[in-house]
Amino acid sequence: MLSCSAMQLRPSLKFIKLSYVCCLVLAVAIAVYLPAIGNQDVRMWGLMAAPAFLAAITVVRHIQRRLVKLTLLGDRVRYESGLLSKTTRTMELVKVQDVRVDQTFGQRMVGIGDVSFETAGGSSRIVMRSIDRPQEAADHIVALAQAQRGGPGLQGPDPAAASH
């Protein structure tokens, strides 16, 4: 379970790591295949540009993912993104509403998903894409918001439950 102290959420690196492995496997396959077929044409080694290009794209995506974070600090939520120009949104946890987890089939298979939430009076959602254990993170955000309000839930008491 997640602790009640400050917590940071960042996009998962599972697909980034997989991409690095695929680039390496492709480069090794080319390096083994070309000598095995007895090809003496040096220009064929230009095929190594393909895994190098894919690795460069992976590095860019890796850097982009590392520049986004959501920090839960006691009574606040801070969302930061950007490298040269940075965007920071800070909001009170007590105003958090509508915490939602969205997962594609592929995301469900590897245990990642998108967590989004809206604040009272806010006109836009904050979305953290592709984070590990998204339901656990959403539950933690809801629990912190409830603790800040001192109440049992985001929607208030259920009148049907009170009558039983």
C-alpha cells in the first residue's frame, strides 16, 4: 500500500525499457546476420542505422516521460511538466473530485494505466498517462482527499445506505 507521506507519480518506463531491449536485439541480429551470410559489401552495415534511429526515438520518449510528475504533498497536489519551459499546477486535495482510471487492454496486461482527476471549480482535468498501479494511485488520492475533508467519501453519504 502507498504511504500517507509525500508521494510522486511518474509515467511508467515499462514500454521504454522494452523499446531499448528491442533496439538492442535488432542491432545484435543485424551484427550476427551480416557476417553469417558472408556479405562483403560494407554498405550493408548501413542497416545498423535502423536500430540507432529507433534508439534515438526511444531516448526522446524516455526524456519526455521523465519530465512529467505528480506529487501528493499532505494537503496539495502538484503537477509539473516541461524541460526548458515548465508548467506547474498546484491544487488543494480537498477540492479533488472525480478520480478516474482508464486502461487499454495492452495497459491492463502490463499493469499500467491513466489516472485523471478534476478539482471543484476547475475547468480542466489533470491526466497522468501510463503510470504503474493506477488503481492503487487513484485510491490513495481519494483517501487523501477524504482525509482532508474529514468525510467518508467524495460523493457524500449514500441515502440508501443510511436507511438500512
